[in-house]
Amino acid sequence: MHISTESESELRGYDAIVIGTGFAGSVIARELAERARMRVALVESRDHIGGNSYDALDEHGVLVHMYGPHIFHTANERVFGYLSRFTEWRAYEHRVLARLDEGTFIPVPFNKTSIEISFGKERGAELIGKLIEAYGDERKVPIAQLRQTDDPDIAELADFVYDNVFRHYSAKQWGTDPATLDTSITSRVPVFISRDDRYFQDPFQGMPAQGYTRLFESLLDCEGLDLFLGLDARSFLGFAGDGERLRQATVNGEPYGGIIVFTGSVDELFGFRFGRLPYRSLDFEFETLPMKRFQPCATVNYTVSEDFTRITEFSHLTGQELEVTTIMREYPCAYEGKPGQIPCYVVPGEENARRYGQYAELAASISRFHLLGRLAEYRYYNMDAVVARALELADELCEQA
Ligand code: FAD
Ligand code: UDP
């Protein structure tokens, strides 16, 4: 990886300009440089690579995820194989508990064990029987679907799960009445009629053995790829055209004929001309404690109390064994574009999809300009989905090259 000290005025000399060093930007930049032998400028407004997957040692030597806990999991063999070129993996399967009160913790996704803890063995067995009869064994049922039941026993269970797992957590996370949320959001964590207490069931799960930042360093170590850190694309990128159709990207005011891949927030890039797209942000509170372990698993969700949503203890993810441990509390808030604030989550929903569509149409009118990734495509993507999208776009662009 070559960190460029050239001024941004040199950018027009590159075959491609990629904006953002998260998984979207980093993978497409590498592919264009390696496969299509393009000279690629990779531009990042922050002072580090990796986007929201960035990790670093804190002052106590604990490897922490600076923008919230990131657990890699995928069913996509191509994605797993691709990333395995740049990292070895630490075997890790994520488990999450919801804290109902000081002494009561239940597995999330809510499963057979959660039922027994909440309802006792005997009533639990009845409810599990009912669920199996209605939906089948080893099945996942989104809470929204479960709540539509006509069966009074299942309805009692659904109300319990909604009240104790979803209502408060979702209200905190999304800042809205959870009843108004798009059901795709809570469907990510369905009720699971199973003893499997893993958060994910994907065949490939793990953590990059040396951390995400090391993975990104290896990914970006490629001839033809130059990195510009601390540079906001809005300072050089413009568009020429006639209002609703822009046609041509400009770099420092001059027409640019190369490829541009943008992975940031599209409403911000286009000056909010169709209005703001909403995002949720997070305030992260780190605390280092003088003990080896603070909690029994990596993440404990606070589903009925507190203003924060969850506490993550990083040593469970990384396997570090130190005399101290660092934990992180996540406090959700609206993204208002304040300096230093990060857009963490897009907000799925019909109205937002419609507004995004206007931005996407505008972007499509610009020659050789592509939107890629969680923010730019306004999709609640996990890391693996972003890598998959980047590889698909790379296939397309390399074929044309
Ligand atoms: P990002 O990582 O957001 O990267 C975008 C980059 O573009 C940023 O570095 C940004 O600074 C840069 N940028 C934006 N605008 C500009 C500009 N104008 N000029 C220059 N640079 C710009 N996924 C999982 O698979 N597993 C998990 O456990 C998981 N946990 C998560 C936990 C949290 C709290 C969050 C917020 C997300 C989590 N994700 C997880 C999702 C994961 O973070 C995303 O899928 C992934 O980071 C998306 O990559 P990206 O490249 O699209 O975007
Ligand atoms: N959710 C919840 N309670 C939980 C876990 C999840 O209400 O204990 C809901 C909440 O709305 C959350 C969504 O399910 O935003 C998706 O959860 P996930 O763990 O996938 O969120 P992420 O890890 O992306 O923050």
C-alpha cells in the first residue's frame, strides 16, 4: 500500500478513483488495481483505513473495534475464499445473552433454552411443542410473524418475547416506536426453535486472526493502488450536467473520464437535493476494567433496561488474555452530520427507499460513476454482503476494461 503524499491535484491522472476504505472501497480498489491493472486512487476522509470495521489497540493494549463489534460470518464461499487471501482466521462463534434482570440472562436469538429459562421446564416444554407443531423444529420465525398467531399460547409467548427482547432495545436503537419499524430489521434476529444458541448459523464464522485493520493493510498492499487519507471527496469531486441529469464527473473542476466508485452517503454527496436520508449513529463508551473477564460472552444486550443497547467485551472476540479487559457500551442516536459523527445504520423503509431511488437515478446518469456499499446503496448490509457486491462490481468493470 502506498500512502500518497501527492496533492489531490494529481487525482485526475488515475484510471479510477475509489472513495472510502471500508470493505466496499478497499475490495473494489484492490480488484481494479490487481485484475484490471488500473492506477487507482483510494480516497478516505478519516485518518485511518477500514471504515466502520476498523480496529486498533487501546492504551491498555486491548484490541478494540472502534465503531462497534464486528463479527465476520458468511454463507458465501467466494467471499470467504477471497478474504482468506488476506488473513488467517480465529475460530469464533458469536453468542449473545439478553439481560432481563440482575440474575436472569437468556440466549438471543430467543430459542428453546430461552423459553425454559423464562417459563420453566414444564410450561416451556408445552410452548416448545406448540411452536414445533405450528412452524416445525429447527425453524426461524420472525417476531412479526409470531405475533400474528391465533393460538393463545403462542400469542402469550410472542408477547413475552416482544416485551422482553424487542420493544425496549428496538426503541433505543431506532429512536422510534418499534411497531413502526420495517419488519426486515427485527427479522435479522428471529425466534429460533432450536437448542443452537449461536447468533449466526452461517458455515463460515470467525475473526481475522490479527484483527480487521491488518486484514485491510494486506488487502490494500497492491501495486498501482495509492491511498489518500484525510481527504474528503467533496473537496475535489463535482458534477456537470443539466439539473436532473448530471452526465459527467469533475475532479477539481475539470472533466474526469475515469471510473469513480463512491461508498459514502449519497444524499450528502449530492448536497441533500432530494432531502436527507436518515441514518442512526452511535456514541461508543469504552471502559477498561482491572479484571480478566467482565461478562460471560462477547455481547450482552440490555433489552429491558438502560439507555445503551448492549455491552461488548472485546477479549471474547479476539481471544486476548490480559490482566485488564475493555468493554464498550453503545448509545444510539440520530445522525445529524455533526463533526466526527458517523452514519452507522441506514433506516430501511418504503419512504426512505423511494427517496434513495431519486439519488440512485441521479447517480446512474453520470458516466462511469458507481455507488457501492452500505451507505451508498442505502442497504442494511453485513460485511460479507458488501464484499460480495464489490466483487460483482469488479467483475463487471474488469470485463469492460
Ligand atoms: P463503511 O465501512 O462505512 O466505509 C465507508 C467509508 O467511506 C468510511 O471509511 C468513510 O469515512 C468513507 N467516506 C464516506 N464519505 C466520504 C467522503 N465524502 N470522502 C472520503 N471518504 C468518505 N457487519 C457484519 O458482517 N458483522 C457484524 O458483526 C457487524 N457489526 C456491526 C456493528 C455496528 C455497530 C455497525 C455500525 C455495523 C456493523 N456491521 C457488521 C456492518 C459493517 O460495518 C458494514 O457492512 C461495513 O462496514 C460496510 O462497509 P462499507 O465499505 O460499505 O462502509
Ligand atoms: N433486536 C432487538 N433486541 C435484541 C436484538 C436485536 O430488539 O436483543 C432488534 C433491533 O431492532 C436491532 C435488530 O433487531 O436493531 C437487528 O439486530 P442485529 O443484532 O442484527 O443488529 P446489529 O448487530 O446490526 O446492530
